Amino acid sequence: QVQLVESGGGLVQAGGSLRLSCAASGRTFSTRAMGWFRQASGKEREFVSGISWSGSRTYYGDSVKGRFTISRDNAKDTVYLQMNNLKPEDTAVYYCAAAQTSYKFTNKAVDFGSWGQGTQVTVSS
């Protein structure tokens, strides 16, 4: 099991930027694909971005392509989400998650077994 703690959320004006961090504990971080999901009030959880265990592959939800960048530092057991040109519709609680299975590249929430507590991102218009 991987324990995850997100940070970096906050209030920002439309067009601004934020960088989320997710610190992991556990010896298997470097073998796990990582993902970012978000859930806005009254809406279902939405996949935002994912990254393979080595960082060589990344993928993004259509709504954030070209604006968000995911990265990871396996030496620091941390995954990041750089969010640029934020829009009010990006307002949500953002969660990072670790894949249940080592060396499995996925964007399906059901494949992620460890979740952080979430960090609120609010974008004002």
C-alpha cells in the first residue's frame, strides 16, 4: 500500500497557474503508475492525467490537454501536476492516486488502489 498526501491547492484567478504535489510513502512508488483525478461539487470523479512508473509515458483528459503537465520524481517519491491557464471549470477537489499493480499503465479509477485525501483548487472568474 502506498500512502499519498497532496498539497499545492488554493484559490487562483482564471488564467493563473498552480502546481500540485503528491508525496508518497512506501517502497513501491517507483513501480507504480500515478494518476490525478478531480471531483467537482455535484459531479462524478473525472480522470485528469496519468504517468507511467518511469515517467516515460503520460496522458491527459481532453479538458486539460495543452494546459496541464504531469511529472514525477522517483528519487523524491513525488508526482506533480502543473496547471496553467486555469479556468473556472477546473474548480474541484484534486486527488492523486497510485495504481494497485506495479508496472500497469492505466487511466481507469478502478485500477488505482491508493488515494490521497485531496486538495481543493478554486478558480475564480
